[in-house]
Amino acid sequence: MSITPSIKRDFLENLAKNGKRADGRKFDEFRNIEIETGVISKAEGSARVKIGNTQVIAGIKMDIGEPYPDSPDSGVMTTAAELIPLASPDFEAGPPRENAIELARVVDRGIRESELIEVDKLCIEPGEKVWLVFIDIHIIDFDGNLFDAASIASLAALLTTNVPAERLELGENYPLPLKEPPVSCTSVKFNDVILIDPSLDEEEIAEARLTVATDKNGDIRAMQKGLNGSFTTDEVKKVIKASIDNGKKILEQLYKSVGK
Amino acid sequence: MEAEIKLLENGKRLDGRKPDELRNIKIEVGVLHRAEGSCYLEWGGNKVIAAVYGPREAVPRHTQNPLRAIVNARYNMAAFSVDDRKRPGPDRRSREISKVISEALENIILVEKYPRASIDVNIEVLDAEAGTRCAGLTAAGVALVDAGIPMKDIPVACAAGKIENQVVLDLGKEEDNYGSADLPVAISPRTGEILLLQMDGHLTFEEFEKALDLAIKGCHIISDIQKKAIMAKYQSNKEG
Amino acid sequence: MAQEKREIVIPSQLLGEIKNKKAGKGTFVENGKIYAEVLGVLNLNQNYINVIPLKGRYDPVEKDFVIGIVQEAMASSWLVDINAAYPALLHVNEVPWDVEFGETERYLNHGDSIMAKVLQVDQEKKLQITLKDRNLYKIKGGQIIAVEPSKVPRIIGKKGSMITLLKKYTKCRMFVGQNGRIWIDGDEDGVKKVIDTINLIEDEALSYGLTNRIEELLKKDAKDVH
């Protein structure tokens, strides 16, 4: 297990008291984000995203299957995340633990609640056959803020996904029907200071974490608080505002990267 | 299933290659921030990434060997790396491949230098197109060098096979599916010793000799590519 | 003897024969031939062929000064991470305090940083460190960064020339552990400058004339600030 030396914590806390972060960013500033799509030829859609040194690859696979009994006319979407041992000396091989499961479910919620994928357009035979959309998130380098990297990678992959109708003999391929994407922004708190897009060091000393997914209108689509510290209601509102502001910028970058 | 596809026409394969020609290979060294050594490798349509952690104390303790380090290679295919989505998690095939790769690496790593430790090698296949275990082992070899692990040699792997009664080098996707033999081989290029050898299909003894010879030739070509990539990373414009 | 050219070698590279030279660090012998066993810099002297590793964890040497991070406090000892393949043991007999059995946590705990010395490396690579020395202590304040252990000689410089430069122009206190951990204390700008300069040294470790270039850079920045 990697140990964070306590003087590193003191160092970051002192910097924060003076309004500074170790890498020179402002409290409400993201690291450099890189988005590259179409990186996996076998996937129906894919993207590689880097936030600072954190690197995530998301791949979209589609297949035909049965709908859920309570929504016989809708396509099915599932999200899975793997914190593979490649990405950090602390990630162990084995079935996903709570961190990976929480990550997948939070990314999933953001996408599902914003109705990004028009699942009612993914029905082939009501009650019998629908399109299944699998979102698989592969963390390959961990340097803080997996939630946002995973979310942006999933969105970029979905925005460039083509339904593989040809391979399954259902006509020509066509772009996955999508609405407006939500963007997730994650902040952490330590010592009453709130920072957006935590680096690895900041994440290691964080007491509480808040992820907020917003849409292009600045409305909130999903939220998740993590870790065992707490937020005041004012702090929550501050985080939401910072998420809305950064969310708009990231959305622009996302659209540019997929050529819109 | 009858092979409707003609794999070989006028001495040329489906992708235009000659029988003894390798697919395109590209190697990048030191691509990950957290891993102590890493390598990204593209081989035809394959995309693999290998990362090394260690040597570090082996856990759990009962796995420790008091005389040497244990080598844990873990080969895994991403869910999106294949045509039909693969359920995440190791299946029996992945576990077998992990084992034969670990054994190949144990041969050339100087494990006696690190009693009670483990050297953990992670191989992720991001995009698959026949020959992933060879691509994985080749990438792992480079990642081990990048991590500063002491080794007798840099291991490299390549496969040969048979399509329509012709022995060929480096099977591509259709050739792997519709061909009649597959022979992945890993060697220690300095000595020519064989570290990994598997075969399935049908080969006469003469065909086997030809295939083995081809695969080993392929290994040597790829060994040069590994070495060039390592030198390119470390002997860049750092003089003067 | 000074090295004329910094040549990089890789595992399995043939370096010489035992009938001419002796096999030194970072090499192995097979059938009378000497080969490199690790990615590193070739280092030849009159009798030996050595390879100095470019990468990898710290390889502990007795009497080395290291910066350790305490992993665990046990009944009469502590386990300390010193960036080696194994954690090091610090026994209560090797600290300047009078520690009662089971009271170890009162003195050093998980996450504490210490300036220590490597006491012993035995056959099985079991490591012991000590805090019993005037110059050794529990670290308070400042910041710790990590570099490749192989770059430490460059950061210290010939006879300490590089580290002296850094301290002079940034007014920071610094300590460089042989295990690649570096402790820095000073004002914010000074610490940032030290870290930036160390990153530069890490990238350019193999170049010549580095010390002079770094001095120019540090001088220039010092002039600009006022």
C-alpha cells in the first residue's frame, strides 16, 4: 500500500490556507484534459481521456438481447468499470470492489438520468429484441479524479458510437441516437477548503468528495457524495456552481473533439 | 465449417503480406505515470499495454519464496477488445495465458536477487486481432526493461501457422480462425532458447520445423524493434 | 577515471570478457562473457565493467542516508518504507528515545517521515535502519518529493556542487536521501523553484554542462525577482 507521508498533508493544507495548490491551479480550475476518440477498432465507439496524468479508456460494445420486463420497448444500457492493477500499485486484481462499482454506477447514473441514450429508439421487436449498450471503462493510469475522467471518456465514446446493424444483419450502421450529454465535475474537501478536479495527492488527504453532473442548461442530473467527511449546505451549493461553470467548458471541448 | 475464404492467392495473403512477412509493429516505452515500467505496443490490429510493479514484498505472505522473487504475469482482455463483448474478469483462457507468460518471464528475470519479493506484470489487451499473447509477452519484455528489472535477456514472442498447406508467419485474424495450425513461440534472443511454446492444429514434422524456424526468425526481427524503441526513449538528445 | 561518453546499455548486451576485465555491478557472466543485466549507463574503469541502473527501486547500501516513511508501529519496532524492494525494520534500540514495550506509537506513527541511515542489509535482503546519529531525526515541516534513485548523484553533484547551488539561490533547506527521496523546506516560491529545477535535472541527467546551465537559470530567476 502506498503511504502518504503526513508532512505532505501539512504541506498541501498550508498551501491551501494561502489559496494555493501544489501544481499552481486555482481552486476551481481543472487540469489539462485530452480527449481522443476512435481508439479501439473492435469497439462500436471508444475514447481515451487524460486529465493530468490520469488516463481512462472507455469502449462501447453493442449486441442484441431481451429488454427488461418493465420496459419492453426500450434498449438496455449497462456500465462497468475496472480499476485494473496496471493503473496503480494499490489496485489489486480480482472482481470489482466497492470503488469500481461506485465509479461505474455514478457514471451510469449521470448518463441514464440525463436520458443521453434515446433507449426508446433502440427497440427492434417490442418485448423480444432490443439493442444492448455496454459501456466498459478501463482505468489505465491513476493520478486522481477517476469519476470525471471515466465520465468524459464514456461520453466521448458514446458520441462517436455507431450501432453495428451490419454485423448483426439488421441493415446499415447508423450513429447511436443521443440527446444532450451531462458533464460530471468532482470536488474534494479538506480542512474546510474545496478543490475541483483533485490530483492524486489531494485525493489522498480528502475528507469528503462531491461529484455533480450538469447539463448544458446548467440543470443538475446526478450527484454523489463520497468518503466519510461532511459538507455544509453552502459548500454543496458552491460545488454545484463550480461544476456548472466547468461543465460548460468541458462540454465545449467534448463537442470539438468529436467534430461537432 | 467449410472455409469459403481463400486465405492465399498467388502467394499473397488476405492483407497482401507474403508468407514470411510480419504485420506492422509499433512500440512505445514508458507510457504510464504510476507504473514503474510500461510499454504500449501495436501489432497489426492488436493494441496492448503492459505495466510492471516491483520488485516488492510478495503478498500474501504465504506466497513468498524465501530464495527468489515470484513473477506474477496477468494477461487480461478488455471487454471492448473483441467483436462480441467479453464479460470482464479472467476466464480460463486468460488464466492459462497468464501462467505460460509468467513461466517464460521467470526464466530470464534474475529472480534470485529478490528473495520473498514479487514482480507483477500486467498485460491488458485493448484491441485484439490474433496473436495477443505474443504481443502481450513482447510488450511485457519491454516494460520489464523500463522498470529496471535485472534480466538475462529481453524476451520476445511471435507465432507461425499453417493456412491452406502453406506455413506462414504471424497469423492475422481470418488466418487464425480458418487456418489449420497455430504455433506461438517465445525466445531469449541472445541464446535462442525457447521460453514459451504452444501449438494447436495439425502439422507434419517437416511443417513444424519450418513453422518453428519462421517463428524464431520473426522473434529476432521483433527483438530489434524492441531494442530500438528502448534506446529511442533513453538515448534521446541527452548528449551535450 | 572520468567517463568520456555516457553510453546506455540494455539487458543482454555484450560488454566484454572475463579474461580482460572483471564483472562489476549490473552485469552477469555466461561462458566467459560479461553482459549487462539491466538498463543503465556503462561505467568502465581499469579493472571493472559496471552498469549503473537508470531505473528501478533503491538498492540499499549500508551507511547510506535515506528518507523513510513509517508504515506500521509494532510492539518493539517500526516498519519503514524506504523505496526499496522491501520495507526496513527500525528497532526501538536504534532510536534516540527511551521507548517502553508497546509504546512505539507515541514516538513514530504511520505516515511519519524520518531521516535515517541504513544499518544492515543481510543475506536474505532483510533491511535494518537506525535513527541513532546526530544528523538523524523525525522530519517536521517542509515537503518530500521522489526521484529515480539513479538520479541522486546528479542532484547532489560533484562534491555537492549542484545541491549547494540549489540551496544558495532558493534559500531552502534540503536533504537528498540516497533512496531518491528529497526533503525541501523554505518559502513557497523557493520550494517550487527547487522542485522545478530538480525536475529539469531529472530530464537532463545525462547531459554535460548541466551544472553550469542550472546555475545560469537560477541566477537569472533570482535577478528577475525583486
